[in-house]
Amino acid sequence: MSVLKVFWQDPYLSEIDAGVTSVKSDIITLDKTIFYAFSGGQQSDSGTVGGYEVLKAEKSGMEIEYTIEPGHSLKKGDKVKVLIDWEKRYRLMRLHFAAELVLELVYQNYNRPEKIGANITKEKARVDFCWDGRISDIFPELKNKLDELIHKDLPVISAFDDETAQRRFWEIEGFAKVSCGGTHIKRTGEIGEIALKRDNLGKGKERIEIYLM
């Protein structure tokens, strides 16, 4: 039985009570969690379990393993409070979805170039492409399309394609439906004002960096 991933049901929760299901030295598992582990380029949450700082959160199949501070006293069956850094989580959610919109707009409007990388931290998001020339040449048009989606404050649907396999998607009706297992905002307007920056990664490789303003 895998952990109940409450961060999918309600990504706006910042604390929850959970039960410890296993303890192996400093690595523990829980029966339910709001603490997102690194996946799909999205950085892990920061926070505590039972008052102990989580040093690492990793997916293991459909389970999530949390490495906590050494010297803890947790044992299987303990009831613990899980707390996450909400400010970080919300920045990640906003930057993540801004990156999702940028990627989909580039796909839809610029001949679907190959994506070769992506990463989301609380400081910025980035999406990397195989691209001839300067990708910043498209920024004026891309930014206009992105701002339009944000300012329309469109509802974002986030749900399972296949609950057994834990495959999820996000959808904006009339715009796109995309497979993604990250934590998502409820409306595009939550992203707020953003800025785009170009970085050249070498011949034929371009990066779009996304910043919250």
C-alpha cells in the first residue's frame, strides 16, 4: 500500500497529521503526506516531520521516503505532524505552472521543438529546447500570449488519468490537457507577473528562464 498523496487532493495544505509506517535508520515512510518529493523537475518541499527536519524526500515506486535528522526517536506507528514551508511551496506551484504554460505555448506556436530539460526551484523555473537561433526572438509574442492566459484567470483542472497507476494531468479547457504529476494552482491568475530570460546552452540549445516579479 502506497502513501496517500494529499498534496494532489489539496496542494494548499501546509500541515497534516500522519502515521509513521516504517523506520529504517533515518529514513521513514508515512501513511499520508503533503510533502512533495522531487519529480518532473519540481524541487522537493522543505519542512518537518514530527518536529524533525526533512533532509531529503525521494520517490520509491509509489512510495515516498523521507530522510530526517539523525538521532530522532520516531518509530513505526507513531503519530506525527507534517509541516511544509508554505511560502516555498506556493512559489514552486506558481513557477511550475508558469513553466507548463511556456512549454505548451512554445509547442503550439513554434513547431513543437524538442524539450531537453526542465527544472523548478523557488528562485526560478527553466525549460530547455533544441532550437536554432536566439529563442529570445520569440519572447515578445510568447510573453503576450502568456500574459493573456494569466490575466484571464482561467480555472485549472487537475485530476487522475489513471488512479491505479497514479498518472495525473492538468487541463485548461480550450487550451490544453497535459500529463503532469506536480502540484498545481487552481487558477492561472495566481501566477502573477513574470519575466522571461534567455540563456544559450551551446550550439542549437536554448533555455527560457522564468522569474516571478
